[in-house]
Amino acid sequence: MLVKDMTSKECSEMLARTSFGRLGCARDNQPYVVPIYFAYEPHHLYGFSTVGQKIEWMRANPKVCVEVDEVTSHFEWMSVIVSGRYQELPDTPEFQLERRNAQLVLEKRMLWWQAAYVAKQTRPKSQATEQIFYCIHIDSMTGHRAAPDATDLRFLEISGF
């Protein structure tokens, strides 16, 4: 298998066509990884959630990362890691435009609301379900892509794949 670095442009293109990834955050030296739906715009990822562990942890430590991958086969895949800073977009006049923009770009994505809706359904009725739009300001992103090499191609040919 040949693994190569992806360019910034390739990373951006992958983020633009995907909408599902894994968010990593940490609190008190304890990591936490959770699946999320997101929408990408240059320099930002937008998300939607209700208050829970992920939001509480990002409020305590806004340094986060998001991993996104596309797997075509064992020998062919791409993976992008985004490092950035969490920022809530509260329902206030100061954040009205960015919050509306976040909602508009998220609405173009399938299932953008699903994780928050499921979380709301599983929580006790007495627990508040504040809806949170948030932004991850991208500080850096890196990516790798794998492609089959000659040995892999021979294996696939012999195996009948």
C-alpha cells in the first residue's frame, strides 16, 4: 500500500463532500471521541447539538479535533484530521448572522439534526434540551490517502477481488 500526504485543496474537497466524522475533545486529561454531523466552509466546521457531555467538555476546553475518512477498500482510503477551536453560536444579536449561516449550511446536509434529536429522545423529560449551533475554527488540517501498490494489486488479482 502506498500512503501519501493530501494537499490542503484535497483536504478541503473531502471535507466539503462529507458530513460525518468523529470529534475528539478532552477534559481533565481524559479524551472523549464522539460521532458528529457537520458542514464545512473554508476555515470552519459547523455543527448542531444539545447540551451533553461533548458540549460541556468543549466549553471547558475549546481545543478539539475532527477526523473524517472515506474507505473504498482495505488498500484505498483517505483520512483528514482537523485541529481547531470550539465556539458556541448563542441565540443573541451578536451571533445572529453566523448562527443563521451555520443553520443554512447545515440544512444542505442530510441528517445534520439527527444526533441532537436522538439525544433529546433518550434524555429524561425533566432535562433541558437547549439547542446549540457551534463552529469549529480550523487552525490546521492534514490528510493522508492510500492506494494499492503492485503487490496489493497482484494479491487482489490472485484472490479474485
